[in-house]
Amino acid sequence: MRSRVSASTPPPTTLLTTLDRLWLTEAVRLREEHAGPLEDDEANRRARAQGGELAELIEYRALWLARRDGLINALQHWRQGARLAGFALALLALFTGAGLAWAALGDGQRPVNVFWALGSLLGLNLLTLLGWLLGFFLAGDSGGALGRLWLWLSEKLARDARAVQLAPALLTVLEQRRLGRWLLGLGVHGLWLLAMGSALLTLLALLATRRYGFVWETTILGEGAFVGLTQVLGTLPSLLGFGMPDIDQIRASGTLANDFESARQSWAGWLVGVVLVYGLLPRLLLTLFCLWRWRRGRAALRLDLQLPAYRLLRERLQPPSERLGISDAAPQRLHVPGSGTQLNGGDGAVIVAIELDQSQPWPPKLPGSVADASVLDDREQRRRLLDQLTRFPPQRLAIACDPRRSPDRGTLALIGELSRCAASTRVWLMQAPAGQALDSQRLQDWHQALDGLGLDHASSAPLSWLENGHD
């Protein structure tokens, strides 16, 4: 017998975070907004059976549709693409930082102009930091060019057409508490933190393995400007224990003939300290600040029930008659229409037939523990039975079909929906009445269709299985 997971259980979302749930809910909303309403009768019915507040019902419905339509898998693919994009950007940041250090110090054959080196190490970092601050406070930019590049790469690397709504949905969810700027800011500052860390380590490695001399040069400025600037920049690093050249060493470095060992060491310590304090530490502090704001805001995310799409869902998920409250306790046993047999919710067995004509006798002689759900002929009967089975899913369900009819899409969809209401399901392809023969090709079509649904089927009534759980 094939093993089959019943869809009467909630969607496999136990590994999804609160953000993932809101993200998928918003993705379903955007999809319906652009492509029109989805076929959601079963999702709505299961959400109503689940019970709870409106936000919980909307989320359950969306997650059920997301699982059915492959959005949960698309989310996993998008996450994989995001990780690959982040890894690629992290590698770029590491190589960028190392390249900045190499460009600043050179090969050691010539003296290093300290302020050109400082500009090479900190210039791009400070310019991008200034751009981020201006965008943050003036333009409300969520993350700058690096953040948009990461989102674009994530979508491209996901390589899943179903993921097209995921990036807009994520930004919409995050916009609720203006979290987009903190998430993308975390990425931007984290990348620059990697770059400056790489630059600092490369700088230390070069200074430890090569002999560098340091000079300053000018045509229009006096040495007093360099002395003052050097002391100002070295004040904070000196508080952390980094060395700083004295006035005589700074003045002596203005000549290319300077080759004092103590001066080289002082300038090296000064350069490392300035890069650490003005390059790495600001990015570290901003990364930690963005992380704190991101975690704090993420914990406060909620579904925005004021959106028009969610207001429309209220009537379908919480009909007025249900919102008035419960006047009677839930029955201990489920009444199944037809023969009047009752089923103890979750422990019994049910048999139902689909569109039988008068030549097929119904019901068969049933054991006392098996409930007859009668013959489903119209939409109302189907809806009523599906509602009951959703609330009280049986352990075993047998579905009787007349294989003289073609296995059309509607019948197969109903069989699939019924099967998802039970822990285990079998299909009974009834024998033709006396004097009539079954079309072998049509019977083969039934077998292929039911195999595609993953359902067991047989030509004999599964009465022993219904009663005992085995043949």
C-alpha cells in the first residue's frame, strides 16, 4: 500500500519563522492582486475549520495556498539564491579590502605617501558611508546600491519563476515598520565591515613582512598643516594604545631622505590605528545598531488587516453567523448525511459514492462501524460533506466510483479533495451491472489518473479494510 501524507494536517510550516509566514501571506496577496483570485474553496474551508482570530485564518489560508502552489519551495529557492548572493558579495568585499591595502602600500620599493595611503584605505569607505547617511535621512533609501544589488542577485540566483513576487512581498512586509532600511543596512555595513577587516589584516601582513618608509609631500601647504592633521587623526587611536609619530618625526618625514626606524614604526602604528578607528569601528557599530533595530522590529511585525484584500477575506473566513459566537458545544459524534450513521471524529471509517446512476445499488451492506456518506450528486452535498470531514477527519475513507464514466477533471479534483480529509483513502472502482461491460481503455484511464493522485484503488469493495484497517 502506498504511503501518503494526508493534507488534512496543517501545511508543513513548523520550520517557518513568523517573518516567513507573514512573507508568504503577503506574497499570496500580491499574486492575487496581479493575477486575480486563486481557487481557494478548500483553503478557506480548512482555515474556518482551524478556527482562531482573523489574522490566524488569513495566514493559514495563505500558507495552505503557498504549499499547494509551490510558493514554500520557491521561498526556499529564494533563500538559497540570497545566500549565494551574500556569499558572492562577501567574497567581493574581502578581495576589495585586500586590494585597497595593496594599492595603499605598494610593493615597498618606494616610500609610502601616508595621506595618499590613508585616502586609498578610507576614501571609498567614507564616501559610501556618507552616501548611505544622506539616503537614510534625506531620501529614505532602504539600503543603497549594495542592498538593491543583493535583492537582484537573490532573485536571479533563485532561478524559480514562482519567486517573482517574493522580493516585493518581503519589502512590503518590512515597510510596515520601516524594517527594510535596517535589514539592507545590516547587509551594507556588514559587507563594508568585511572589507575593512580584510584591508586591516592585509595591511598588518604587509607591514609585518616588508620594509616601508613613510613620507608626506606638498607643494602649496606648509608642514604645520600636516603636523596638525596627523595629531588630530591620531588622537582617538592613541587612546586605544596605538602609536603616533611626534612632531620631529612628522617634520622629518617631509623629506624623502628620511629613513629612521622609529619613524617607520610610529607611522605604521598610526596608520593601522586610523584605519581601525575611522574605517572598521564605525561600520562595526552601525552593523550592531542595524542588527538591534532589525531584531526589535521583526518581533513586532503583524499582519496588516486594514488592507482591502484582507477586509474582503473577512466575510469568507469569518461569516457573520460564525462571528456571533458558539451557542452549543461541538457534538461528540459527526453526523454524516445519508443513512444516518454517525462517525466518532478522527476514529471512524466512511464510505462515499460519486455520481452513481440507478443501475448501481447503494449502499452496500456495511459493518456497523462504517458510516455511509451517501451518493454525492450536487455541489451542495459535496460542500456539506467536505465541511464535516474537514472538521472531523476519519481514519479511513473509501470512495466508490463508476468506471463507466470518464475520469474528468472535476471528479478527480473532488476525489483528491476528499482524500486529503482522511488519514488513509482507497478508491473502489465498482463492477459494471450485470449484462454490461467496462471499457478497458476507460478503465486504464482511471488507473493512470488514480496512480497520479497516489491513491490505492481496487475493483472490490474495501469493506474489511474500512472495518479493521487491513484487508
